[in-house]
Amino acid sequence: MSTLKSILYTAVAVSILSSCKTSITAIPVPSGTVNTINVIAKKGALSEDETHRWSHADLEKDSIPGMSIAKAYQFLEDKKGVEVIVGIADSGVDVSHEDLKEVAWVNPKEIAGNNIDDDQNGYVDDIHGWNFIGSKDGRIVNSDQLEITRIVKRGMEKFGNKTASEIPEADQAAFAQFLKDKAAFSKSADKKTKEKENLNNTKQRLNQLVGNFNAVKTFLGKDDFTLEDLKVVKPGDPKVAEQIADVVNILNRGMTEVSLLDYQKGLLDYMAGLERTKHFDLDFDARQTMGDDLYDITDTDYGNNNVIGSKDLESHGTHVAGIVAASRNNDKGVNGVAKNVKIMAVRVVPDGDEHDKDVALGIRYAVDNGAKVINMSFGKGQSPNMEWVLEAIRYAAKKDVLLVNAAGNDGANIDVEATFPTDAPDFINEISDNVLTVGAMSLNYNENLPANFSNYGKINVDVFAPGVDIYATMPKDSYAPNSGTSMAAPSAAGVAALVRSYYPQLSASQVKHILMNSGIKINFEVIKPGSQSRENPTGDKVSFSDLSVSGRIVNAYNALKMADQIVNGKK
């Protein structure tokens, strides 16, 4: 039975409330205050520390729309929480990281390295979780195709180069869809080719600029120079004069040689990644090393316990894990949102689109091994085996597990444009009430509050959370900022874990609605994500409340207060 999306109550029968001994899980979540916070947005540049920690800031105290984490922990000072396992369904997680090793989940029923399935859960030596994109002999899969590529490949295997007249009547609808998919694939592949060409042009320009800086240093006879130094020199060589003028122009735009070199390195790394990618490679078969039947959900005898994957080629899962639960107050790089948390690594996301089979089995693995919150910072535009994932979501709901889902980064309205995974395959009705879909916001408490890349939806995005320039853990004991709804989801998942730790009596559905209804209400107009373009540089203005079900941004302090009100009857 499906439930219509609502921000007012969890999906419980009102009749239960008439009982003298009402269960806490049957108490409806308060609708939340409609009051908004009126503060002036933070002026001027933020300090490095403020930039690194902005998502934890307090709007009233700091004029930065963070989640009030310090205030939340003040509220919890005299309270004790229980341990909560959070599943990180993502790419590999560096569980040996200095800021994650103390919070990495350790399977208490498994003996490391004995090559025996001690707990008989179907997974041998799953000490920190499981790698669903790897082979039994320990190999990992990193690169993979996009789902549209896989769909077109299967269509080509079935239809080849046949014309409509050669297709049986029973297959005509499938053939027509294949032609549409093939056209979409070609358009996307061509777009990627064009991107590579543009990036190569940018690389050449950067090489020229770096060369000009070196030429200027040679001309001046020193490595360190200022803009003022260049304004007074008068070179006789026209070429040198041209190089100096180019460097002056760059400096006037606020760039330095250091920032230029950093940008160059980032570009080269990105381009190298594009060259490795197999997204549009119709001939690539990532699955051949794994030994399973991709289209048989009952074929589960694959994967391995290498939850780290590759520290050199993937960092997404490590970053996400750190946002949720990096060790707090250990004098290392960052503080995660939640304490009392153990991170269970569930590797299901390659460099490419995840497979429905791996996602479904990954959710079930996390549920069966004790996770109460599962973060899912991934997504794609097609889901050929969607029902497997829907059944896994239903299974998690039966086991009272909250799934926190990233809304996606296409600047699209997902009430009309499909993105997967989803809990509402018809765009309206939820199959269960245990999925929280999160959009991304920035630190700008103004019209630029929603991230310009974030997906949105009055029906299918539940709430917004910090997702721009979020500083967190990276492989090999390093740290860096990343942006995306991939960062917003674990920000919210951390708050959910905090609520589940200190108020374990609450159901997954209640926690979902607490995060939605306790968030700070935003009552001003913002630039609709994805609406800005060369033709429309200022974008379209909409009410922030039109971008999600709740019209709110996650706030940990408010969430804990609302949870306390439900459990203890306190206001």
C-alpha cells in the first residue's frame, strides 16, 4: 500500500492514538513552527575555519545557515545515547583513515582473515562491510558504463541494425523505445566528446599562461613579483610585452600563479579521469571479472570484503562517511555530525552508474547487519530493474531503517524528470515512509541559498541540507571540500543518526518527519536551481517553499528538541 507524501504526520493510524497506552512510535510528529529566522546574511569573506565548518554553524549566532551542531550538543550534554550503525552505500570507504578508523563498524560475529563465513550471513570475512562491485578472488571493479549505455547495448544485442519493418508486432514498442534510448545515448556521448574538446582548449590556454608567468620571471630576474612591478617595466621585445600584459590581466582578475597552478592540476586530474572513464564504451564489460549474472537478483555469490576499493581512484565514499561521523574532538581534520556512530561500508558505486542489483543487495546487507540509517549518495536516470530496489526499500521499512537519499545534481525538477533510486515510481505516491530525499544548499542566506546544481521538487524532495564546499575526509588521511547533493544527504543522515542515538524509541518514519518538520522555514524567494544560463544569467525566482515538501533546511538542534518533545513530552 502506498502513502501520499505529507509533511504533517508520519504514516500511522490516528485511531491508535485513542489508546490509553499509546506507543511512542504511534505519536504523530508535530507539524513544526511556521516562524522564520530573520537575520542579515554573513558579510565579507569567511575565515578558513568558518569555511571548513560552515555546515555546522548556527544561523542566529553566526548568520550562516548551518545545522546548529554545537547548539545540538549543548542540548545533549546531560543525556546518553546508544550506538547507531550508519550504512554508507557508496564507493569505497577508507576505513583506515585517521579520522574514520575509530568509527568504522567492526562485525562482532566475524573473525578477520580466516576465510570463513563465521556469522553465516552469506559474506566471508565482512569485517567492515561488503564490496558488491568486486570478484570473490579479491579484485575490484572501478570503471563502469552509464545505465543508458548498458540499455542501448542490450537493445543492440536484440535488434541489431534492423528496421521497423523487420521487427515482430509484439516487439514494436520495445523497438521504438530502443530507438529513443539510442538517440539519447548518442546525444550524451557527443556532448561528452565536445566537453573533452573544450577542456583541451582550456588546457592549452593554461599552459600558455603558466609559460607567460615563467617568461616574466626570467625577464625580471626574480621569482617573486607584484602587479606594481609589472606596471613600471617597459620591455623592448614585443613578445615579452605581450606576455607581461597577459600576466597583468590575470592578476587584475584576482588570480595568482599559485591559484593558476592549482587550477591546472585540478583540470589535468579531471581530464585524466575522463580518459579512464568507460561511461559510453559499448564494448566494455565490467561484470566479466565478477562471475555473477547481473540480471538475476538471486545470484548473490560475488563480491569481497575490500570495502576501501582504490584509494587512488575513488574518494566519494570516504568523503561522505566523514561528513556523517568523522571522529569528533580528536584534534584531527574534521568533526562529523554525529557521535555514537559506527560506519558500515557498503561499496556499490563505481565510476559510472551503479547497478540496481548491487544497490538492492547492498541495502539488504546493511539492514540485516544492524544499520538503522543508510546514506545513499548516488543516482541515475534509468533503472531497468527498479522493482529490486523498491523491494529493498520496503524491506528496510519493515526493519525500521531510514534511507537518506541524495536528490541529484542536474538542476532538475524530479517531480517531472525521473531520477533513481526513488520511493515514488509514479512521481506522487511513496511505497513506504522511510526514505528522506535531500536537496543541496549553500552557505548564502539569500537568493543563492539553494545550490544551483541541486535537483528540487515540491513532491519528491523532502528537505534541503548543506551541500556546497563541505570539508571532509579524503583517502590517505587527507581532507578536501566537495559539493553536491551527495554531501547534503550525509549532512542530514548525520542528524538522523544523532536523533536515533538519543531517542531510539522513535521509528524511522518519525525521524524522517522530524528532520522535515523541525527544519528552519525559509520564507523568501530564491533562484531556482538550473534556471541560470547564458540567455538567462539572473535565473528564475521562486519561493524556496516550492523546491521541497517541507520548505525547510535541516537543523540538528530543532530536530533533537522535537524528538525530545515526542518522547518525553517536553516543549
